[in-house]
Amino acid sequence: MDTMNQLLEMISLSPNMPMVLATIIHVDGSAYRKEGASMLIFPDKSKLGLLSAGCLEADVIERASEFFEFGERCVLHFDMANEDDLAWGRGAGCNGRLTILLEPVCDSLLSGLLFTKKYLDTRKAVTRVIRFTHDMKVSDERFFLADESGICLEAATFWRLPTGLHPDFKTGGFVFVHHLQPKPRLFVFGGGDDAIPVASLASKTGFDVTVIDWRPAFGRIERFPEATKLLIEPLEKAFTDLSFSPEDLAVVMTHQFEKDEKILARLLESGPLFYLGVLGPRERTERLLRGTPFPDYLHSPVGLAIGARGPQEIAVSIVSEMIMEIRKTKETDC
């Protein structure tokens, strides 16, 4: 998942700390990470985030070190296609050319990023738009809320473009569009031992995870330290306290037929989800549904068919399937 939410958290916690934001704005060919991937660089040359598989971070950090003194934005070009060790990239041979923007996190950029975090935390998407001159000097930048696309023609134009660098026919330069999304929310129903690696892996890959169970012994923070939220209460009370959106994901894995039946019924009543997975064979899920048709977002058996054995591998299959569905949707939207 995109690490931008993690970077924004760091920026909001330490807004006065000197930092440089490095962002991939264009990729030509193959590359480990794509447009929008970002990394924070600190004065001691430490970093948060990745722009590659380790091929270019050291070079970017060295270039960023001068920014803490002069504070000028800069566009860097890296050619990783050359396999010759004399080339800049130490013979990476990835067949990709990257354009990276370096920016000191201060003034208008700091305000814009704090604005972004504020709205991402309220589940609202933000689009950042940077205009460049023909020689790649920053000339303007703006942050748009997703709901502005319905009332603002300029915002609507950018909202339709995929994240990346595009020709700016209005000025003869270029425009970089960066769509910033809230963390996808995952609701895990069931706090059994096999739910632990699901919650952990999902959290590590960028999901906002809520674990729901009615059994206090299963819902201890020690079992789910990486979950954003634990709801340990009767299911009826939990559904009163929860609200769902069409962007949400849920996995049902209590291992109790009657509980799963009630949870599945309530989730279907709540309206369509982006993804709903039910642990167990499809025949069991059919019995849980009691004749209700399978909605297209219901995955049963949950997870990719990788021949998973044991809780860890099953967690990998579940989280992989969720990520695959998210990626498919993004590609379709673009």
C-alpha cells in the first residue's frame, strides 16, 4: 500500500523538524515503485519510506542533504536501464527511468500536508496538483478535496487523471497529479488465533484494522497490538457502534456457524462493501446465506488459491487477495 499515511503521521508529530520529501513523479519503463511513492529524509541522513529496492536511496539522500541549508525544490532524473557498473545506478538494470521531486517540508508544503492528513483522517481523499514549467521548475501547487470535483471544474479535471506527470496544455509545461487516499478500512470479525496474522499483516501493509469479537479472552491488546481498534462486546452492540461504507473490507472468521450467519446477514443488510471474505468452503457460505444470492463482492472461500497451509499462509492469501482487488479497481478507474 501507499506509505504516504505513515509519512504524514511523522510530519504531523514533528512539524518543526527539518525534513525533505522525495516523491517519484514520473516512471518511464520498469521500476520497483511507481508514481506517487514518497520518502522522508532527515538531517542525519536517516529516512522513512522507500523509492526503490535500495538502488537509489543513498544517492537521493546525498542530494537532499543540501536542501536543509538552501531549501530549494529540485527535480532529479535517474536512469536505471544501464547495466554498466560505471553508470549512476550501480548496474541496477531495471530498465526504468525515474523523475524524482525533492522538496523541503516547510511553509506552504507543510500546510498542505497537514491539511491532507486532517482530511484523510476523516476518510476524505485529497488530490495534490503541482504545476511545472517546461524546464521542470515548480510554478504552482494546490490541494483539492475529493468532493470539490463535483463543484469545481479544475478539481474535476485533475480527479479524472491518474497519479503521475501529464502535459499541461494550458501553460505548455507539465502537471503532476497525486491522489492521496485514506487507509483502506478492514473489519476482522473473530479474534481467534488465525485472525492474529491477518490483522498483523494487513496493518503492516497499510490497512486500518478493526478486530471485533464478543469474547474478552480473544480481544486482548496483547494479541492484536497492531490493530487500530478492538471492539470486544456483543455482536448486536458492535453493529450499533459500527458504520460501513462501499470502500470498506471485511473478513468473517469466528469459526462459529451461528455467529458467522448473523454477522454475514448484518453486513449484507448494511449495504455493499468493497470486499467481503468468509473463511471456510463455499458450501458452508452457501448455508450461511440461506438462499441469498452471492453478491459480486463476496469472496468464498476467502483468499487467493495458493495452497495455503496454516494461519500465516492463510493470512498471506487473504491480504494478497484484498490488495489485488484494490489494485484492479485503481487500474480500472484510471
